[in-house]
Amino acid sequence: MWSEEIVAGRPAWRHSGSGVVFREVPGGTFRMGLSDAELAAVRAIERDGGVEDTLEPFFATADEARPVREVRVAPFLIARHPLTVAQVRHWLPDYEDEYAEEDSTVARIEGDLDDLLAALPFRLPSEAEWEYAARAGTTTLTFRGDAKPDEDQLLDDFGDEARTAAAENAFGLAAMGSANEICADAWIPGFAGAPADARPRPGDGPRTVRGGAGDLHPWQGCDEWLLLLSATRYEHADFTAVRPVAPLPSR
């Protein structure tokens, strides 16, 4: 089911049926959520004139990603990038995507989401796993630091291997934050009472999504860059991308 290989100079696991490339994420602990330092970094961007609109709605909902807490994460596999249109068609041959220009573009799933999740031999990441993978050992707004993210950080198509490789973080993952990616957790505002490990939080209603800056491209000057932040989270409403995870294969 799995083969080990080197992809863009890094170890990877390829799912033999679909060809989807996964990276192994090491276990560890991290500080999950929107920290005071990150809030200060956003305020600094605002002070320096780096915003197009008012950020008050962002600050008003900041507690939805707080309080910051330490979370333990066990090792796992996660897809190098969200599933593309071609990859989704491995499980759903009749899948059509009105948003995609190429088969190598991120698949944005709407009505087919339940069918895809039922067909996948993988699971969705928990929020904790997603954020841990996105941060890749960093504590800044994005894995690139506290500078304002710009549209150069967006990656929506994976047909260009050199560009995909250049966009990877320290865990070898590309496009974290570009498309909104659905997680296993139910949407619950804030982290009060959340577990100290990476289990998803159960509940009724919509799931939580992370990222989404590429879904609004070309940007219209409404500070869409905030969706690239590692801690940004919100309630799933419409279409979504899927970046599956899996347990470590036995060697």
C-alpha cells in the first residue's frame, strides 16, 4: 500500500493506489492557538500601514483561536498538499470541479464531500495535527515568520514541481493556508476545555476549517492574507479542500 521514496530531496511515503505523496510529521508538543506575540505582530503590520481594511473584525474574533495551550501530537502522515482534481478522481471518477482550471489544481469539494470521505482510505486531520503541521516548529504568524504574508505565498496548483518544492515548510508540506482545508473537529469557538493531545473535538454541526487565502484569489484588498496565518480557524460553510492524514506505515 505504501512505498518509500525521496520527493524534492526529502523522505516521503507514496500511496501506491492513488499516488498521493505523504510526509511523515514527527511527534512533539507545541503551543496551539493565536498567541499574544502573534496578535502583537498583526498589530505591528496594522501600525506600519500594511492593511487594506479595518482589522477590528479579526481582533473581535481572536478568542475563537484562544486560549493558547500546549498540545501533545503523536507522529503521523499527512499529504504533502491538498488533494488535486486528478487525485480526487481516483476515488470519485465522475468528479467535476467548476473552480479548477487544471487537473493538478486543488480540488474544492462541495456536494461530493461525504462521498469522498467515505471512499478515502485515510482520515481528516484534527485541528491540532493541522496547526502543528502548518507551524512546522515555528511560533510565528506563518512558518515564514511574522511579516505580512503576500500573494506569493499562495499555491493553488501542483503541476510545477519546482514551485511546489520551493513552497514547502520544514516538514515538507506545501500550501498550508492557501485553500481552506477541512478538519475532523466540530466547530467550537475557542479552546477552553480542549484536550491536551491531538484528538479531534466531537460535536454536532459543521466542522472546522483552516486556511483559505487562495480561495479568494485574486485578492480584493480585504486583508485576505489573514487566512494564511497558522492559527486562523473558522466554521465550514461551502466548498473545502481535503488534505488527508494516515498512521505511520510499518517498516
